[in-house]
Amino acid sequence: MSHYQINTTELKEIAPKLRAGDTVSLTGVIYTARDAAHKRIVAAMEAGEPLPFALDGAAIYYAGPTPAKPGQVVGSIGPTTSGRMDPYAPTLLDAGLTCMIGKGARGTGVAQAMARNGAVYMVAIGGAGALIAGAIKSLEVVAYEDLGCESVKRLTVDNFPAIVSMDCTGGNLYEAGTQTYQGRA
């Protein structure tokens, strides 16, 4: 396992080299989107409409941040359960999405799409949303403002901490952990 300092502009090149268990510090741009936004993005793709951001090489953080208090860029911004995006993730991965960040296990369809596209799934630490907020340097709503905290936001991050939990070669911390600790009670 290794630690990587990654600028998000390099994700497309670096993601295929990352392995489950690696830790990363991301700097650059990531987007927030949850299931309602994913549904709209996929509908826009199917209708040939413009997307809220370019998917090629992009990173999406499954989060719905709370409002910022005075003097803050953002309130708490913890990860959302990623399985909620599984119906949409393969379509976005096939369109160039490179990195997904959230919490929890992913389905087989997502793993297959990651393998096809050299993509990676990372987890952010659940329950640490206030700590993660410190890595957010700017926030801008870029689409679907009517969704409130679930709107698509462009985040500029500096040393955003994450752990690679699934890689494009089949490495999966959720499966490895289950196999390691199964039967130990």
C-alpha cells in the first residue's frame, strides 16, 4: 500500500495504477452529486443535452454538504452511501468518469465498468464531515440548484483525504475485509 498526492487533473492517468488500500490526498477539482443529480445527468446524456461538467477524467464525491457557517466555505460534507448511485455509475464511467468517492460497498456492474474504464472508487471517512470540510477551499453550485444540498457543486480541494477501496484490477477492500474476518467472532 502506498500514499499518493494527486492533482485531480492527473486522475485519468493515475487511477489505473492505484490499488485497493492505497491512501490519497487529492488537490484540484471534484464535483458533488448524489442519486437525484445522477438521474438528471444520465437523462441529459440520453437526451443529448449538455452536462453540468465534463465527465472525462472527472471525480465525483457523493455528498450533500450542509450550509456554511460564517467564515466557512462549507459546512459538514461527509460521504453518502455509494450504492445509491450504482444504477447510474456504469453509464457515467463509460462516458469517462474516472473517480468516485463515497462510503460503502459497490455492486458488480460498477466493478465491471471500473475495470473497462480504468477507474477507481475511493472512500472518505464517514462521520468526519466537519474534518473533511477543512480540505474544501471553494464551492460553486454548477447545476440543479433546485435540489438544494444535493445540487451539483464544483469543489476546489486541497489535500482531500481518501482511501482506495476498489481498483480497476478487481482489488476490493470490502471483499478482502470480509474474507479476512469472516468467522472471527
